[in-house]
Amino acid sequence: MATTAQVTSQLTASRFSAQQVANAAIRYAMVGVLVLVMIFFATSQPRFATANNMLTILTAAAPFAFISLGQTLVILTGGIDLSVGSVIAVSAMSAAWVSVHLHLPIPVLVLVSLLVGLVAGSVNGVVVSVLKVPPFVATLGMMTLASGFAYVIGRGAPINGLQSNFGNIANTKIIGFTIPVVLMVVLIIAFGLIMRRTAWGLRVYAVGGNELATRIAGVNANRILFSVYAISGTLAGLSGIMLASRTINGAPTTGTGYELDSIAAVVIGGASLAGGRGTIWGTTIGLFLIQILNNGLDILIVPSYWQKVIKGALIVTAVAVDVWAARRRK
């Protein structure tokens, strides 16, 4: 016959096991949602599950993935970057202008776009880390500034007549995949390793978790904050050149709405807007969920306004689950 101590031990172990299962279910909930969404679209429309459509999803996801990775770093520090969509536009317009008027080689055009993104991100970093302006206000200002410059570069109109090989940047294939898709995979793996295995990655989490304690511990929090915004801007520049190359023109509206979708991908992936919690893996799940929804709903000919309703409901649900999970852990 079991003793009281044995019964208590069994009940405690049972509760602990149940809690582990519940926590695991919460942690991987979006993976389950992603699988269910894919099954739904595949059974509703056979064209969804074809290899060509999967490649289309990957191609569309790549530029979006670049800025989502940068947004992840910013949000992990407790900040937010509202300027990435406009930085995409000004980077794309800058590269297009240089292509039309200076006829420089393709590698130089890529460098121009990256530098424009780096400058914009660095300005955000200085304003946030040194001037202590709230990230929302700082990046909102940069969003307006960069959008204005994008229109100034093209004098209010798109830039056409780019070099004939400009499209090679985004459309050249390596082992069957376009360059943006290959870069997306490389960057996801690289940032995943950096955030888990390097001192810099741990410091990003530390700044987001408790910036004051991090400073007391001797970490240069200003440098960390500057770096994440600079990286976010550079990745927006990379996204800009890829989007311009895909359409072989520069448009001041390029990247419109990408800032909100990138934030949504990070939040859906389980990151906390308060900072200190989130993963590259989670963001990857979030961004692919959004892209698969976009693709599947388009195939099913769902009106765009209903698509916004569905994505909005998904974001609210993800945030609600995140808040509930945080309270449960406490």
C-alpha cells in the first residue's frame, strides 16, 4: 500500500508532467496552426500544394524575411522599427536612380541599397540609444523621412528604364532556387546561431529583459541598441534591392505595409513586445504563416478586405496567447 509521501510525490510528478505538456503545447501552438492552415489550403485547392506554388511562396517570403529578422532583433531589445517599409522604398529608389543615371555595375547597385539602409538604420540607432528618444517616435520619424526621400529621388514617380541585367539580382537561380531564397535560408540559420551561441546575441536578450541591470553588469547597452537598428536598416536595404530587381523598376511605394507585417510575424512567432523573449525560429514560423495565408487566400479568391480581417484576428489571438502564457509562467 502506497504511503502518503509516495502519493504526494506521484501527484506532484503528475502535475509537473501536465504543466510540461501544457507549456509545450503553448510554445509550439503556431507550428500546429501553420500545419493546419497548409492542410486546409491543400485540401481546398489542389494547386496550393504544387511544387511551383511552394516556390512562389518562398520567393515572396524572402524580402519579407529579411526585414522580419531585423525586426526580431529590435523587438528583442524592447524596441520597434516602424521605418523598415519606407527604408525599403528609399533603398530601392536609390539603386534604381544609380542604375539609370550612372550605369554602374550590379554589385555597386547592391552596395548602394545596403548603404542607404545602413545609414537609415544607424540614424535610428543613434536617436534611440544616444538621444534616448522612444523607438516608436524615432522610427516613426524615419518612416516619414525615408518615404519622402523615396518620392524626391523619383520626383514623385517610379523609375523605369533600368539596366537590362538589373533583374539578374533577384531572378538568378542557384541549385534551383533564386538568390533571395538562398539568402533567406542562409540568414535565418546564421541569425539563429548568432542569437543562441554568441555573446552579442545573449546581450541583445539581456538588454530587452532588463536594460538597467545589463548596464550595471558592464554591458554597453547603447552599442547593442545601435547595432540592432543598424542591422534592421541594412536588411531593409537588402529587401529593397531584391524587390526592385524582381520588378526591374524602382517605385516609391515599394515596401508599403511591410513594417506592420514584419511586426506581426515577430509577434505571431512568440516574441514579447516588452523585449527579452523571442526566437529567430519563431519569427520564421510567423512569417511563413503570413505568406501562406496570403498565397492560399489569393488562390481561393478571398477578397483583400477579408484577408486583412483574418490576419488581424490572427495577430490579436497570438498576442492574447502570449499574454496568457506569460501570466501562467508567473
